[in-house]
Amino acid sequence: MQFDSWQAFWHMGGYAFYVWASFGVTFLAMGLIVLNSMMTHKKLLKEVAQEAARQQRIATAKQATKQNLTGEEV
Amino acid sequence: MKALWSGIFKRDLALAFRQRSELAQPLMFLLMVVTLFPLGVGPGPATLQKIGPGVIWIAAILSSLLAMDRMFRDDFWDGSMEQYLLSGQSVWAISAVKVLVHWLVSFVPLLILSPLLALFLNLTVQMYTALMLTLLLGTPLLSLVGAIAVGLTVGLQRGGVLLALLLIPVFIPLLIFATSAVDAAALQLPYRAHLAIIGAMLLAAMAAAPMAIAYALKVSQN
Amino acid sequence: MWKWLHPYAKPERAYQLCSTLQPYFFWPAVLCILVGSVWGLAFAPQDYQQGDSFRIIYIHVPSAILSMSTYVAMAVAALVGIVWQWRTAFMAMIAMAPVGAVVTFIALFTGAAWGKPMWGTWWVWDARLTSELILLFLYLGVMSLYGAFEDKQQAGKAAGVMALVGVVNVPIIHYSVEWWNTLHQGATISKFDKPSIAPEMLWPLLIALLGFALFIAAVTVMRMKNEIIRREYHRPWVKEMVQSAKETNHAV
Amino acid sequence: MAGLTAHTLTCVKRDRVLFADLSFTLPAGSLTYLRGPNGAGKTSLLRLLTGLSLPDQGEILFNDAPIAECLPQFHASLTYIGHKPGLNSALSAIENLQYWCAQHSIGFSLDTAYKVLTILGLVGLEDIPIRMLSAGQQRRVALARLWLKSADVWILDEPFTALDVNGIKLLETHMRSHVEQGGTVITTSHQALSEVAGPVTLLDLEYRI
């Protein structure tokens, strides 16, 4: 440890603001892009599920009309 | 060869001649932007001489961005582009000819206008010579590289601002070398190295850009 | 020779590969960045000239180096996509752009925050900062071009061309700016033969560099997965995958 | 004479599958009428056939050779008339056609051009800028290419748009005579072709969700 005390560590030889701002902004930016990627991933999975459900509905609707038609013929 | 000459070169020149007012507008813009600087920063001859080369080059880049998308826009939207691509000519050759015509009709007038700009900004004769040489070597580079970005954005409804965003960072080295050549000339220093670098960039662009433009045009057709 | 690579050009295989690689990139990245930062902040010796402000180097230098290399990697992906017509290569390219832009932003911010105590002002038109700024513009250009197209297939190709135009320019920009302004501190890390910084200072820097590289790789594979789903959502395998993911979630 | 074959074509546009595994042949001496609802991919299919865009899967054969390998020859024997007329609005009909012929390396004589424009009922409109012409007249100028270039394969995307009854009849007659000489025509249209056009092969595209 290069610093005598925690206080000295946080003080960073008088450059506390610049050092901690740099590290803070860096980690914030990194966290944000990871978060953004994860959120997008979740959103996309949801959209795919919705799309699948929509396809399902269309298929059932088609099936239903077909059955109706054949039913009338019989 | 004949197909390119009479089908593209003559056609584009005829069209440009017919749309003269459209061609004159970027030049008027250039002239006005240059006029703004003495009004904005003060008319002191020394100041003007200092900022002059940069101002002329920046104004030239900005005004060229305004007119750049003329190169392919009409052809794309009226379907002429499809017909070019189906003409059996190689697309890179067509693009090269179109870029050449674009340079002739939009930058040669600028070169002719440049003595006036030099007068406005109080450039010395040595500086003007250097400016002229950098413009002569640098503006074809603007046309060539610009055409790639125009080819990419031509299919977009509102590509105008995007075009500028794409191109401005790419033009920065040219701006640096061109203005510092003029600065060197102002100090009576040799500036052949600057010209050589701009010339090298121009040659590289001449070799690579037509292919890239052709690819961009094909992508925009998809 | 490159035949073994071809299966990975298929989106499905590429997706699986990304999923496999993701934890191997992400957790070591977190670890390396933490170790590098803590070591650099608390244990590395003070610089005799710059005092403790030099500790910003542990994020500034890795981000500055990697912002450039990420752009180059992006251009390589674009070239692969254009030459061999791999759709996944374009996806990889566009996945790299945002993380590259973030890293460039970090390099810019930390450069400014380092400059303030050193030069007395937040922004100096110093060579490295200026070329980082232009690099950020290039990243933003590629991203906005990609965003402007509705057809993402076309968008990928267009952005790829722009990335290539940019990468030709990156060295020119770098040297022109450097030459334009020689006020610059000189790169400290590449001089391995005659190290200008003490080894106790260098080690945490190298660890942080590795951490940043792994971080970029991790975010790239994450975003590439997103890109694959976005473009392939109509394919059966995506639906099956979502379905099975849901089932395992329910099971948990 | 030449034929055009599509082999297991798949086209994905804006992440939607327009058609998949589509195979068909357009033999020499045939007129094919491509039908399908809006958004089914008719224009996309025609553009694939011209080589303007590339299929996601499959290939197109011209005289049994993939078109990518014989593009200049293929384009030399192709006339494509798209949605967009391909005419510059500041140039006149004659100028547009003259430059077009030069680009496509076709011999051009003013006499022929005037004659073709006369057939198309454009007497007196030959040398005024295209933008002064009505939509139907512009369409006729675009169609003049079918008379100027002797190409085997015609790919026509909605050629009847904006044409009046006479114009439609004129074009249908011309298509028929081209087919009778062994040419290949594929066209889309919103209205069914009349019997003037001669025997027609139907090709249907479905709208896929």
C-alpha cells in the first residue's frame, strides 16, 4: 500500500477529484453499456416470444376457418 | 470507352449545364461563408492572413458537402441508376466518370473563384500559389471520397446531414495538410512535402475509391 | 486451412459460440479490471513528477489503445463480410461499434481529467486527445449510418464500407494530428525494450489493458447475440431457443 | 434463343421472407405473367432476375450459366423497365434515349428514334424536357427502349401503369410479336393481360406473413 491511511488514499495526493471522477465515469460507462446490452437482449427475447404467439394465433384462426368451411360442406 | 464518353460524360455535362443555377448555389454559399469571417473576427489584415487558408478550405469542404449528393441522387430516384447497372459497362468505370464530371462542374469553378477569395482574406502571392496547388490536388480527393459516402446514403430519404457527419472526420487530414502547406508558404518555407502527401492520398483514392463507390451503389440497389 | 471457421459463419453456430464465450470473457474482464485498478490506485508507486494524478493512466492508456484497435477489428470484420459475404461478420462489426465508442469516450474523458491538473485546462488540442475525438466521430458515423437503414442487411454492408473508409483514415488522422501538434507526451507503453516506467507501475497497466480487451470482447459477444436475434427472429431455431429458455426459467 | 431459369430462390427483405425455394423456368418464346398481392415480392423477384440484387439463396441461370458469371452477355440481351422510368426529367425524350443507347452500346440514329416515338404516339413531344410530359407519356418514352434495343429477355415491372387503352394495346401487341420471334417476357400488372398479348403462362406469388 502506497498510502499511509485510508484518508490519504481517498485524498489521492490532492488529485482526488480528477482520479475518482475518471474511475467513476469509466465504470459508470462500462456498466451502462453492459446494462444496455442486457436490456436489449431481454426485450428481443420478449419480442420473439410475442411473434411466436402471433404466428400461433394466425395458425389457429386459419385452422378454425378451414374447419368451418369443411363443416358446412358436410 | 465510347459508351462511357457519350453515354455518361457528355450526358452529365449536358445536365450540369442545364442545371447551372443549382451548381452556382454552393459557390455562392462558399463566397458568403468566406465573407462572414472578416465580419465575425474583425477585418485586421494580419488576422485574416492567419486564418485565411483554413477559412477557404473549411468553406470549400462545407460547400462541397451541400452539393455532393447531386452526384447520384437524381439518377437513383428516377431509375437511371438501375439502367446504368444493367448497361453492361463496369460500374466502377461509370462511377469514375461521374466523379470526374462532378469535379469538373463543381470544383473547377471554385478554382476559378479562388483569386477573389484570396483577395478577400489578404493572402500573399506565395500563399495563393500554395492554396491553388492544394486545391488542385485536394478537391479531386473530396469528390472521390465523397462519392463513396454519397453512394451509401443515396437510398436514404434524408441522407443530407448524415452525409456531412460521415465525411467531415474523413476530410480532416486533408484539411490539416492543405492549410499547413499554405502556412509554410506564408513563412517562405518549402511545402513540397505537404503537396506530396496530398498527392499520395489522391493517388490512393483514385485506385481504391471507384471500387468502393461501385460496391456502395450496388448495396444501395438491394 | 480456414475451413473450420466456416460453420461459425452460420448465425446459429455463431450464437452458440457467443453464448459459450460470454462468461469466459466477462468474468475475467471484471477480475482483471478490478485487480488492475486496485493495484494501480493503491499499490503502484507514486510518479515523482505527476504525483497521484498519474494513476488515471491505468484507465486512460488501455482505453486509448483499445479504442483504436477496436476500430481496426471492426474494419477487419467488415472486410471479411464484404469479401466472403459472411452475414455474421457484419453483425460482429456492428456489435463492436457501440462498445468502441464507449471506450473512446472513456479515453477522452480520462484524458481531459488528467489534462486538467497537468496542463491546467480540461481540453488541450493535444495530438492524442484530438485523434481520439475524431475517432469518436468515426464511430458515431458508422453507428448512425447503420441506424439510418431500415433493412439491416443493407445497413450492415453500408456501415462496413464506411468502417473501411474510416480505418484507412485512422493512421492518416493519427499521424497528421500528431504532426500538426507535437506538444504530446509520447506513448509510454510500447517502449518495452527501454521501459520509461517502472515495472511496479507497468504490471497493473498491462493487467488493466487485458481487462479492457476482455471487457470489449464480452460486450461484443453480448451485442452480437442481440444482433443475431434481431435479424434472424423469423428463423425456427430462434423460436425454439426462446421457447426452451422460457421453459428452463419456469422450471427454476 | 435464350431462356431464364430460377433455381431455389429465397429472398429476405427487411427481415421478412418474401419467398423461399422458388424455382421456375422462363423458356424462349414465352410470355409469363407474374401475379401476387401487394408486398408479395413481385418487384423483388424481378430485380433478382435482372441481377440488380442478389438472392439470399439460390441462383439464376441464363442459358444454363449462372448470371453472375456471364453478366455482360446477360445484360446485353436484357431490357428491364422498372417502376421508376429511368428518365432524367431535365432532358428531353430524344436525349434520354440517345444517352441510354450510348450507355448500352446500341447503335443510335435519330431517324429510328423519331420513328419509334411516332409509333408510341409522341409526335411533337420529342425534344421538350421530360418533366413537361404527363405520366402516361413518360411511361411511353420509357417503353421506347423495347423498340430500340433488340434484347431477348424483357423484364417489365408494371409496364402498364399510367398507360391509356391504346397504350396498353400497343404494348401488348409488341410483347406478342416479341414472343412470337422467340423472345422471353416476364411482366407484372395489376389488371389481367388481354387476349391481344397472346398465350400467357401464369406465375403466382403468395403473400407470406
